Amino acid sequence: MFVECLRNAGKEFADWIFVVAGPDEFCHKGKVAALVNRYGLASSVRFVGPLFGIEKRDAFAAADAFVLPSHSEGWPIAVLEAMGAGVPVLTTVATPLTEIVEAAAGWRVEASVEPLTAALLELLGSSKAVLTVMGARGQQLVADRLSWDAIAAQLGLVYQWLMGRRIRPSFVLPAV
């Protein structure tokens, strides 16, 4: 799906390199590489395989944006890692992080070619300064609300509420 978005982006994508990182789950790499070649995008797409440790850190540091065009996600660690590294993100509503849009840290769109292409074109048309500000917002969001420290603090508030020592925290939704 996303390779079609790259093709649709046409010359807007010409100055960018799209790095496909991660394991070749379900042997999709061959199919994706075939599409990349068929659409004439081979000079702009690199397949690097899984990245760990310093390699992953360096990849995020070098990235202008991070894209996860998913149809199904539980808890998208890669998106959190990208935001934590200060990289703006483009993902789909399959990623359960509405905070991305609320914090203006990136794009979260329907998982189909048209909305992904529109968001990609917006991303590609954004200045480096705009992308840097978006990345900083994502980094702050992760630090404030989605880091292990923030989650631990929230869990402490839940326990205090359950023990009757405080009112229900606003992030605990009432039963319906």
C-alpha cells in the first residue's frame, strides 16, 4: 500500500530516501521490492533489515520522519521510539495513539492509499523546521505521558484511587 503512495507522490518524493527497516516478517520484502522495482522507485528505497541498539538510534537521528503504514497494531513501540527520538511520525488509525494528532507530532490517517498519499505529500512538502518542531512535540509527548516513568506514575495514581486515598484519575474512564 505505501509503495503506491510513494509512486503517487511522484517528483515530490524525488529528493527523499525511504528506508525500510525491520525483519522480513511473512516474507513481504520480496513483494515490496518487486513493487518498488516495477514503479521505478529503486533509487529512492533502501531495505536495511532489522536495526538494534546504536544502529537504530543512529537511524532515528538521521531520519526526517518515520512512517508506519499499518493495518493492525497493538502497542506500536516503533512509533513511540521514533517520537522519543524527536522524529515526526506518519501512521494510520490502526495505531492506537490519538495523541499524535492532539500533540501535532505527526499524522494519523485511514489505512488506505488516498489518505496516506495526502498525508505523505503534506509531510514531503513540510520544511525541515516544521518537521523538527513536530518531532520535538512528539518527544515531549513521550516524555510526559508515554514513557515508563510517566506510566509508572499513572499506575501509582490508580493504586491510590483504588485504596480510597484520592479521587478517580481523569485517565481512568468510568464504566458504561
